[in-house]
Amino acid sequence: MDTQHLRPSDSHTTCHWKGVASYYHVVVGDKVNQDAAWYYPSPSPAVDRIGAALRIGMASKSKRSRDNQPMSDRRFQLEANTAAREWLDAHPAAGARVIAYDVHRCCGGGKICQVKVRELSRKDDPAEYATGEMDDGTKFLIDRRAAAKLPSRFSLTVRGLGPLRHLDLDLEGKQWGELLYSESPWVR
């Protein structure tokens, strides 16, 4: 690895899974991306596969990265159990609902993935989503990162209690593992 653009940082964070992370600033010309690269000099035994690898954070400010490319024409068939159908009837939406896939970093740069069903917002560009439909014509837009890992047919259910009840995907354990923890070209 060419380290000419790396400058040591005094930053350190701790993750209970990976251990203590040390950081580098990435410097290109007169631009500095603070704490954009990190590594685990002595990773915890629970994550031997990480080793002392260097991880690079998002340094690009480009609006159109490879993660913002339009999704293919892959279509999904969604099914809903009785609770999900009742929830949808009680919470009508003006447009399609979105199956959102959020990836953010925890302390030390570990990836946390979260999937949730939400209403379409003004910020959403439907052209950047895969589409799904229920047998009654209810439409869903599916984040391309989730679409790359979901089966072409899956179910919806309702989880939570009281005001925290929400629509959610109804997947088998192995399917959840694939969706949230496997690597794909869309999730880095």
C-alpha cells in the first residue's frame, strides 16, 4: 500500500467487538480528510479476520458515486400477513413506500446496517430504486443495496408494540444475515 498520503492522527476509538482503532488523516495536495483511514493494531480475538487491515472511510464528496447509480429492472413480489395488511390499511400512503437500507459506522469504523420501511420522501429519486409490488397493487421502492441481497419474493409483517408498531420485512434468519452482514458490491 502506498502510504504517501497518510498522516498519523492522535485519534483513537474503542469498539467492544474489534478493539482499539488508530487513525490516519488522508492528505491529497492541500486537502485533508480528517481521520479517514483507520486500523486495528491489536484487534480483539473475536475478529481475527480483520487483522491489522487499514480501512478507508468515504473520502469522495462526489454526488454520483458508484453507490448512487440507478438500479436495474429487477422486480420484487411482496406478500403481507394479516397484521401487515391491517397496518397498511390503517396507515395509507400518498405514494410508494420505501424499503430503506442505512449503513453507518460505529466507533472504530465498524459497519452497522439497518433496514426499515418508510414513506417516500421528496429526497427519494424513484429511478434509483428497484420496485416491488404486492398482489393488490401496493407499490414499494427498494434500496438498491438491499435489492442486491433480497430474494425476489419476500414477506412483510408488523413488529413492535403500541406507538412503536411498524411495518418490517419478514425474513428467515439466514436471509437477515445475508441482508445485514454479507458483503456486496453496494456495501463497503
